[in-house]
Amino acid sequence: MTSPEPDRTPESPLTGTSHSSAATTAQVLEASRAMLRGGLWPALVVAVLAAVVAGLLAGVTGVVAAIVGAVVVIGVCSLGPLVMRWTAAADPMVVMAAALVSMMAKLGLLLVVFLVLQALGVVDTRIAALALGPTAIAFIAGEVIAFARLRTPTIAV
């Protein structure tokens, strides 16, 4: 009678070292949660400020344009951490690849949405862009700061 083989963690194809999938999944989930929260709050603050400035510059139509721009950028920028959550149980290289692809997709999606808004003429795209740019920068800066504060080892030795 043979004894069952002990549980082994899979080896990474690039490093040949094993990793604990449960621990890695937990780290990715923690990082994605922190990045989403870290990006969302500064983006909301900047969005409100942008709406106020837009209101002063262009009245109600400016406020609407700023809110549309801010909502679009917050929605699109939230995709990165959400993709990390959806792929958290996958191999770390898959998570990294998904994060990189989602970054490129976010930029493309922002461009497409902005061009559609411009073609439809439903909002003043100049005002929307004035809200979109700073809100995106605030979201990304918040994500980076939140990730840096985690102090989670990103390279397993």
C-alpha cells in the first residue's frame, strides 16, 4: 500500500521555485483591494474639485462634462485592480500579464470613450478632458502609493 504523495505547491515556469498559491492569492487580493481603495479616494476628491472648477468656468454644462469625464476615468481605472482580483488565483505571471494588458486596455478604452463623447457632442470635451486628466493622475498616484505602503514582497527568493 502506497502512501499518498504530500501536497506540493506548483513550480513557477520562469524561476523553477515553488510558491504557495493560497499565500500568493491572498497577497494579490490584498494588493488589489488596497490599490482600488487607494486610487478611488483621491480620484473622487479631484473629481469634485474638477466639477467645482468646471462649474465656475462653464456653468452647469461644465459641471455635467466634468462629472462625465470623472465617472469615465474612475470606471476605467478601476478595471486594473478588478482584473487583479479576478486573476488572483492564477499563476503570478498570469496576474502580471493580465495587469499589463489591462493597463493598455484602460488607455485604449479612455481614448475610445473620449472620441465617442467628442463625436456625439453631448458634453464639452474640453471640460471633460480637464476633469479626466487630473482624476486619472490622482487615481494612478493613489494606486501606486497604496501598493508601496503594503510592503508585500513582490519577488520571492
